[in-house]
Amino acid sequence: MGLLGDRFNRLTGKTRYMVCRIFLHLRGQEVAPLLGVLNQASREAIAADGDLEVLGECLVEICENLLQLKVYWQSAANEGDVFWNEAEAGEYINELFTDSAQRYLADPDLGGVEENEPLTVPVTENLVVMIAVAVEGEVPELETDLASISGMENGLKTLINLNYQNRYRAIQVHFSPAKLGDELTSEQLILNFPELIPL
């Protein structure tokens, strides 16, 4: 029924929307600087007030950094759906946003350094990046299982390419923990990200 429905909707000239969310878990003290990149991207996204061009450039920088840290990838997962109605696709991306934001310590640090904040802070060994996007058209590289090194690598490269094709309709990035000094323990990782599959 799915393929028949796809074919029928194409014939009637409907626009196809693909919405997906990618989870990537990195482990190692060397991944802590990525929190700076992620928080900087959050600040730029908020300052741009949702401008997709700015969000796309931020996503490209995040994906490039994730690809450079491939040696620290530990586990991953992805989910998504296809819609032929823009409002339904919008509802689903909002659901993903709400769910990602409720994950353990997933609120970004948008403030500066506090005056009495210690100069040494604990460094988390676990970092989970959650990327949700809505794209117009088909994206076979994202509409498949990304819980493998090669699958995730192709997925991140595809996210970069989609920006230059101007196909994004929505972009969201969450990460846990969201600021330096917060820690995501192995127990919290299992509890809050049960969908992760070892790479």
C-alpha cells in the first residue's frame, strides 16, 4: 500500500515531505570541545530567529565536526516518516522537537561564564547529538537504517549536501549534555536514549 500510495500521490502532483531524526552518541574526553561548537550554533540559530539559511550553515558546521570525530562514535539510531501534507509534517517535526528537548540535559547553555564559576569543570565522556530535519522530496540516504559507521557517515554527508540543494523545510539540533560541566553518565545514557544501537 505504501508504494502504491507514493505513486498515486506523485501522479496527483502532491509534494512529498520526509521528516527524520538522527541520534549519534560519541564517547571520550576528546569530544568535549564539540559542546562549544554546538552551543555556538545554538546562539547563532536563536539570533537568526529561525532563518533556514543560517540554520543550514550551522548544521553543515556541526556535521563536519561530527565527521571529524568519527573515531569517537559509539552508538546511533534514526527514525522518521514521509508525509504528503505539509501541516502533518510540521506536526511531526514539532513532536520530535518536544521529545528531543525533554531528553536529559538537552537545553543549551546560552549564557556566558558566571563570575564565580570554577575554572575547572568535570568533562563528560558521553555526548548525544540529536538532529531532526524536514526535507522536501526523497532522500534515500536518510530513509534507511543509519546505525552503522558507513550509514551514519553517508547520512551526515547527505545532510551537508541537502543544505546546498536548498531542500530543508525545518532543522533542529539538540544535544545532551548541553553545556560544559554537565555530565551524561552511562546509566543516564541507557535510561534517556534507549533507542541507541552500538556501532
